[in-house]
Amino acid sequence: MKGNKQSARHVRLHALAGALALACAAVSAQAAPVALNIVDVAGNLAVTQKALESFRDQNPDLVSTMTFTNAPAPQIPGKIKAMQKANRADIDLVLTGTDALAAGIEQDLWVKLLPDHQDKFKDILNKYHRNAARMQELAKGYGLEVSFMQSGPLLEYNPDKVKNPPKTPAELLAWCKANPGQFLYARPANSGPGRTFLMGLPYLLGDKDPYDPIKGWDNTWKFLKELNECVPYYPGGTSAIMKELGQGSRTMTPTVTGWDINPRALGIVPADFKIQAFDNFTWVNDAHYMVIPKGVSKEKQEVLFKLMDFMMQPKQQAMTYDSGYFYPGPAIRDVPLSAAPKESQDIIAKYGRPEYEELTARRPSAVPLDAKAMVAAFHKWDTDIGALKK
């Protein structure tokens, strides 16, 4: 009997030792810092990279290295889909606008964050300011909005060449026909200003349903086909537009608040270039989101949840004012410009426009198209408008 008791005790002790060893191994595995690969398809790193690096520097026990890569928005869904099919997870976090966000939701590429992991984000939905909260709804729980832009559509122009800027779509069409080759906008699927111009036209033209690009935009598609006759070509991104505008080869382009302020602050576009709002326009707001592709390990997801929560704190949100690239920037409430770094405050004071505050207060705001409608709008534009140019 005594021998049996000792034997049983030894078995229990071995079992306990084994369990402890497994627990220690699990803790050790969880504690090992991870390498994060972050891909930006929206230009979002301009306003978030410093904050992201702050998280890395403050948490060496969580993150060993952080790699940043830029990619065109239309390419990322296909790339992630191919990785998932091959059971690879080369991309841990994607910073995206509404374009790739929408395409990823349609193709079921992203991890569902809310409400599945609501406890990781400290009541985040109640922290967004009103217009940003409406933009967060577009993510349908698959992304977390990290920055907000009042957006547009607006027109930016060279005041030396344009003395009476267009105030209506009809005036814009007349000006474009009178000045062929001098008006340019980029492919909407890969351009914030191009996308905002596209989505703002149904409000300006009195279309039947601004949220139904297929059945409700008759006036918009007719207008864009007419406008196509005096547009020389459609660049693949906004940067090319601003370069041409600054160099003087183009005179006018659709813009948004951030793409107005930042290129002038950087010296790409002359500081004295002007903007013109359309009469009776509706702001179509914009936002950037953090999304996690499906297939990322649970271990990395836990670190990413902490990173994303960190990015939503007031100090990091104040950094999104940056150089006006995504003006104003913060997505959460009560983050005034006075909380931003002094460099940001100086840039906005010099290159911001007082009329933005007045226009924000006076004109209504709308959210962009939802995922399915946006994909449909991009496809129709590519087929019916973009394909008209070689």
C-alpha cells in the first residue's frame, strides 16, 4: 500500500511538473517580442508612423522590429488573398482608406475586430467625434478608424491662370472645354481626391440616389463622359497630379483638405494656389483604418490589439495633425490643434485655410459609399470612363 501511494504521488508530481513546464513555455512564447510587417495603401504613414514607432520603442518586450511598406490600394486585396490561399501571413497590419477596406470586406479578408474583440479597445466607439463615428460604421467591425479628414470635393487652381474659378459642375465643364488638357484628376480607385470628386458629384448634380452608383447616378455618369473629352489622361495616383499642378503643366484639379494643405507645405504646389468650393456642395468625409488580414497568428494579433489601442489615445491622435496631409487628422473627440506637436501647429497656421472652419460649419457632411457600392462605382468608372483613355 505504501509503495502504491508513493507511486501515485510520483505520478501526480510528474504530471504537475509537466503542466508547469507547458505553462512556462506558453508564457515564454507569448512574452517573446514579435516582428511586425505593416503595409500602407493610403499614405497613412505620413500621419501615423511616428506614433507607431513610439509603440515599438516603448514596448521592446512586445515588438522586436517594425517594417513599413507602401503599396497601391487596388493591388493589396489580391496579394492578401494569394497569401491566405498559400497559408502564409507576410502582412500583419494594413493601413487603408475606404477603397481597400471596402474591397477587403467584400472578399472576407479582414479579422473581425468589433464586437469580437471589443474588450481590447476600451469603449472605443464612444470616443469618436460625430463625423468620425459615422465613418467608423463603414468598417462594419472589420477595421478601426485611426484618422479622419473633412475631405471635399474642392477645386484647387493656379490663381494666375484662373481669375473666375468654377462654382458649379456646369461651370467646371465649360472651363475644361475652354482650356483642354488643363484639368486633371486621378483614377478614383487609387486617389482620395479622385474618389471624393466622384462621390461628391451626385449631390451637386441632383442625382436620384447618391448611394447607388449603378441605378442612381445617371447625371454623374453623363457629366463624367462629357468631362472626359477635355481631360488628357487619368494618372494612377494623386501625387502625380500635384506634381503636374506644381510644375505648371496643369491648372486645376479636384482636391480635398489634406491634399490642399500638405503639398503646399512641402513646396510641391505653390503656397499661393487657391481652392474653390462648389456652391451648395456636400462634404464627403474620408478616413483611414487599421485592419488585420486573416491568417495572422493569435500571438501577433494580441500585440496588434495593444498597438491599435495605443494609436487611439489622445497623445497619438494629436500627432495625426502632422503636416496637414489628412486634415484635420484626429478621429476621437477633444483633441484640439493646441495638443499637436508645435511643428504641426506652425504648419497648419501657415498653410491651413480659415474658410475650412466656416465651410465645415455651414455645409452638410456625408459618409462615402459602403463597401459593395464603392467597389461597383470603381468598376463602372474604370469601365465607362477610364477605359475611354489609352
